[in-house]
Amino acid sequence: MIVYLKHEEIDKLKWDSCIGSYPGVKPYGYSWYLDIMAPGWDALVDGDYESVFPIPGLKKYGIHYISTPTFLQQLGVYSTGRQAQGVIDMFLDKIPDFYRFIDLCVGQKISSKGYTITERINYELDLSNSYDTIWQNFSSGCKKSIERAVRKRPEIVNDVNPGELVTLFRNNKGLKIKGLKTLDYKRFRILMDLCISSGRGRIMGARDSGKKLIFGRFILETEGRIIMLFAANTPESRKGNIGYYIINELIKEFSSTRTILDFEGSSIPSIASFMESFGCTNVPFYRIYHNRLPWPVRFLK
């Protein structure tokens, strides 16, 4: 039986055991991830944590709603003994009625009525094959970009700290992104610190001749999966094809292993094209939207 649990009622040991019950699971549903990026999250739980569904609930103007947290791509159903794809509609039906607004990204396609569904792109690359075999599936443009970068012999550094990476992002691409708040960046820095200290994550960076950071990429590693969670670019790094070079080095490192390299996808055509050039496969996820707010409240942001 599926029951709704408030945050303090959740057994996080059993929860994380369910989340990690099969290799290659995306890390967003682990309690340690949710505790940082969606503090106070609630949940739907079936049986003795055989299947679980995290609820990143919020409250504003006295209205309860569900929204996908920043720096968290997708959630959905996590299941130990059943296919999550077949049970997500059951969980959606059990979301308490006091959640009047739902805007959530999930990993399974739903059939429940009353939701607007938008498919989102997520690119993944299976690293089971040898590096030479994977290389053959790179686009010609990707190969040329890597070869140009290799000729310049960029030095990959591992001394970049989360604060430095976030500052680089905010001073470049972050200037063009609306909606990201100081609190979002603060939480993400905490997440990176936790992952690095626990051996789950690392930052691969590049500096110029003056030791100034010009590129950084944070990757998060769980069993069977590497997620390229965050990157900060500069005009100099783009000119030097540093992004291509670092991804190619990751592919070399993990080729011939049962690992999925998860690019996370993007709705920006130029970034999506960059990801696709590595021979990736689109493994989509879905944004589900449901608005039961009364008029005129439903039009407020």
C-alpha cells in the first residue's frame, strides 16, 4: 500500500537502500542529495520501501506546491522489485490533494489524465566498448575539435574548489540565466563539498598560463553512472576546445567499463549539438505539469 510520509517519518536508511538497489541509478533521489537541494522533502512509500517517490514540496502564500529543485534534473519512482515505468501513475494518484500545483520532472512517461506532459532531452553514452570503438562514433567535427585541443596539450588540474567553480560560472554563463538565486548556488556548493569529501565527485579544470581558471566541470559518480552535473566555460576555453578535451579524457578513463556517461541534456540547440557529437543516445525524461490553483492565483509565479 502506498502511503504519504512527512519528512521526519522517512527511514532514510531504507530509502537509500531502495534508491541504490540497481547499478546506474541517477543520484538525484538519494536522501543526501534531496536533503541539500530540497530541504524538508516528503515522500510516497509503497510497502517496506519496495518503491518510493520523493516529493519536493514547497509552500508559498499559504499554498502547497511541488516543483523540481534547481540543480536536480529529474525524480520519479524508484523501485526494487518492479518496473518503475509501470507504477508511476499509481503514485501520482496518491499525491495529497493539498498540493494544488505540480511542476515536476520525472524519469518515466505517465498516462495519468490531468497533466500536461513535455518531453525533455537527456543524452547518455554507454562506455562498455573500447575507446577506439567509441571514438568511431564521434562526429567528424567532434574529432577535429579534440585533435585541435590535443595539439595544444592543455593541463587538467584537480585543485579547483566548488566556490571557485561557481564564481567562474556566475561571471560568465550565469550572467545570462534568470531565476538562479544566491541560495541555489549556496546549496549546490554544499552538495559539491559533500560529494568531493565522500569520494562521489570531483572537479576537472583548466587554467591559463597565469593560473587563472578558464574552465571547470563537476562530475558526480555513482555505481555504473557518471553525471556531468555542472560546467563553467569561458571564451578562452571555448576557443581551445577544452570542453571536448576533458570529456574525451573521461571517456578514455572509463571506456570498457559498465558505465554510463550522462551528459544531462540541454534545451539549448548549440549545447545539445555538442553533446550529441560524442555519439550519445537520447534517453528522455518528462516534465509533468498540473495546475489546480483557483483563478487568479493560478497565474502568479
